[in-house]
Amino acid sequence: MNETTTVGLGDLSGPLRVLRLLAVDFSHLPAPELQVSPIDPGGLRLSFHDDLSAFEQWRAALGIPGEAVSYGEQSAGRTRVLKATVDYAGATVALIGFSDIPAAAMAGGAR
């Protein structure tokens, strides 16, 4: 039988502390969608929808090298996805950027 371990709010203190630090240190940057979850109690997720420039600003601010960003596609090639992670002040911060791929690029043009 599988045992279920309950995650308490205190178990999320690492990413919540990092969120507080980011809010102070980078308040001038675009606001992302935020996610802290008991599924990944050591992680903070910052998502950017249709604004890869905001993803890029956060990537630079957190000191993540460009070559550490992975590229993927979803929705049958209609959406590009950029992902990068960094350990920051005791939590894993994941940046995820979503952007539509222009119809011309899907038809065989440059991405």
C-alpha cells in the first residue's frame, strides 16, 4: 500500500522565501504567473505567456546563461516553449516561456 505524505505550508518556505526576495530585488521586471506547489516543495515556477522578452529579462536577471535554455514545441508545433532553471537562495527557480509560432514559420519559414 502506498503511503501518502502530507506537505505542510512550512515545507514550502524555501520557494516562498525566494519569491519574497525576487519581489524585492526584481520588482521592476514584468510580473510572471507564479506557482508554488506541494508536488515540488523546493521549487518556484515563473511562467510567461506570449512575452518571451519578459522571459529573457528574468533569465538575464537571474544569471542563467543563454545556452542553458532549452527549446521545445507543443500544441502540434503551434507553440514554442523555452525552459531554464537555476538554484536561487535555496530553491529551484524554473522559468518557462510560451509563445505562438507565427503561421509563416509553421509553413516552413524560419523560427
